[in-house]
Amino acid sequence: MRLCQSLQLLFALCKLQGVASFTSCIQNKRTQIYSNAENAMEPDVIDIDITDSSDSEDVPMPDIKSQFCVTGVSPSKEMPLNEAVSRITSLSLEEANDLIKLGAVWARMDTLTEEDLLSQYENDDDFELYADLPKGWNSGTYEEEEDLDLEEYIAKMESQRFRRILSPQLIQPGTDLRIYPKPRRFPACYRIDKSSLIYQDTTFIVVDKPPLLPTQPDASNYYENCPGCVQDVLGPFYDIVGNEIRRPLICHRVDSTVGGCVVLSKDRNGQKVFQNLQRERKLKKVYLAVTTEPVPVGMHLHWMWSPQTARGNAGGPPCQLISHFPPESRRKARQFWTRCVLEVTKCEPIEIEKTDDYDPGDKQHYQNTIRLVTGRKHQVRAQLASLGAPIIRDTLYQPLGGMTLGSLETDEDALDEAIAQCRVPTEPIGLQAHAILFGGVKARARDPWWVSKTKKE
């Protein structure tokens, strides 16, 4: 039976079992793999209700050593946000203020319209309630106050979204709060310096992002990311008409564990221009990847299972699985598969010196120059791993070296065992977004971490 047919049968079996997606089915087949808290993709949540608490009484905070997120309901009277946060978490007011300032506090509020959202960034006044909406937000309208029965009120509350609150303010009674008492911190933010700025014009900024710095805000930390750190260290920046911008906007994403070129825009028009260039395939991206096995030079066309990468699909393996076989038809290709294309233009042996951070051992290492034709999630990492040459330090894909979705047919147990060993990397991997070219802009990153400074000198 061909791979596509076997996957369809597996997907059909999932539907018969009441599982809505292929990734959910994969998750069900490997429940034991993801029970480990180290690999949890969603934070643990504690619910606390302090609506009936007296003014002078603090609610004891559960042990949060392993918990990442706390939800609670503000008391039955209007009060300052920091006081409500302090009550819910049993932290001091000063610590509560620090959480608010960092962007670790969210509130469930009415849905904002697109105009409301844009005005947050364009208005000059200092009073700014919300910013950086989470994924999946929808435009809506404010509704005038009206009397609602209980069912309508519950439906209205459930339709609201959580908003990140970045400034001190009063909150209304019964407001749902989501708090991250132990926000994730990203020390790589403070490795950005003046040499990190590799290109700037009236619209675009290109920086050499250090590894382990996310390109977009974490749910518990709004500031320690590429736009925030670039603004704090390299700013202020000014748009084409000379106005100072609040902070640069993200044009594309680069994996947290990957360093190199990241493009930011000074305005929303620049974002649109970049997206159009990307859609029209007028971007050129060059990556450097280090492996311990040689990668064949030339074009590589593989296929990624689309339902696994669909936005909003939770669960399943955090890694992307690749097929080397083309879909049976164009219709199935459009419906179930995503085409992944890259070109390896050079593969050359290199020497990497032993450091406190990395020991190359006796293995021969190869530096591969890669031209990215399509840009998919984890594409370079997944494709090289499927070719039997996973990137060094990439603990998410190294266990899958030489494995593809075809392994479901030949040795499903081995694939299960390999996925069980996959771990999100905690240190920089051997991959760099080395250069980017678009619309007359040419930018190249500095030497990657594996290049010896002594050799360079």
C-alpha cells in the first residue's frame, strides 16, 4: 500500500475514533511520550477564585514550582490591577508590578475592532491598555451596555478574548485574569549590541539575531524578544516621515534556537511589502547548516503533511515529519500536503574547535550552504534529518535521522521510539539564517557560533 493511502486509512481510523485531526491521532497513539512536563507545549493552569475574599485576606497560592500559568477572578469590587495580581498569586505588590511591566498579566476583555487595535500603536497618548493579541483573535465590535439574562451573559463572557495588559490600571469586578508568576526569561536579549544591526533604511531593519532569542513575544514576556530588544538596545528608530516608532514590527519568524538575519519593519506598509515579496517568491534566503554527515548537493523536494502544520492544531509531535514520495494526485497534494523545496549549493568538511559549549569529538563535520526555496516551519531541520544528516545540537530532529513518514509502513515502532526521544533544544543548534536578499536589500549575518574566533583572527 502506498504511503498516501496508509495515511488516509490512519486518518479515517482517527475519525472513526472521534479524533478530529491527524496530529491528534498521533498524539493519542503516543500519549505516554508527551506526559513528561519537559515536553508540554501548553502551560499548566491553576484556577483561583477570590471574588468572595475579604479586603484584608490573601488567598494562599498553591505551589507553582511546576505550574506556569495561574488564572483567577478579580474581587467583587473595583481595584488596582497590581493588587488583584498580588492577591491571586500571593506575591508582593512590587513583584506584581514587575509582572505587569514585563507583560506576564492578561485579562479577558471584549473583542477589539481592527481600528481599536491599530489605534493602540498610532495614538500618541500614554494610556495604552492592551497590546500584542494572542494567536487566533478575531475582529469584533464593542456592544453597548444592556441587560442580559444569565445564558446571554455566559455566552458573552465565553466569546471574549484574553488581552495582555501592559500598564497599571483599575479593573472591573469579576474580571478573569491570567498570570504567569514565573515568566520565561531570555538572557540572549542582552547579547544584542551595535554590531547586531546589519542593515537599515527608511522602512526596513535587518539584525543578526542571537540564538535562543525568540522573534515574537512569549505569552509570559512581552519585551525580551527580537523587536523589543532591538528597540531597547539599538533604538530609537524613525519612520519614513521622521516620526519615532514605538518598536519595530516582525516581518517573518526565525526559530528561537537559530541565529542570523531577521527582517523588521518600521511601519505596517513595510510588513505588507515584505509579505508580498515572500508570496511572489522574490525573497532569497541563504542558510548555513552543520551536520556530521554529508548532504547531497542539489535540489531536494519533499512533502510535509499539511494537517500537522495547520495553524491552531494542538498536540501531536512537536517535530515536522517528511515524506519523500509525491502525493498521488494534485487534489490530494493541495488538500493534505505542503511542498518543501531547498537547494544545497555546497557541502564542505570543516573543523570545529572544542569549547566549553560544544565538543565535536572525533566526528567529521560538514558545513552546508542552503538556498531556501519555500519557507515552512522547521523546513531545513526536517529535510536534512530525513536525508540522514540532522543538524548538530538539534535534539528535536537528531533522533529522526533518516526517518520519514514512510517509516509508518516499514517500522512504526522505531518511529514511535524516535519521536519519544525528541526534545526541544535548549542550546543554539548548528543552523544560521546567514543572508537575505529582497527588494534591493542585501544583508549577511556575522560568523556563526561554530566558527572559531582564533581561526578568524
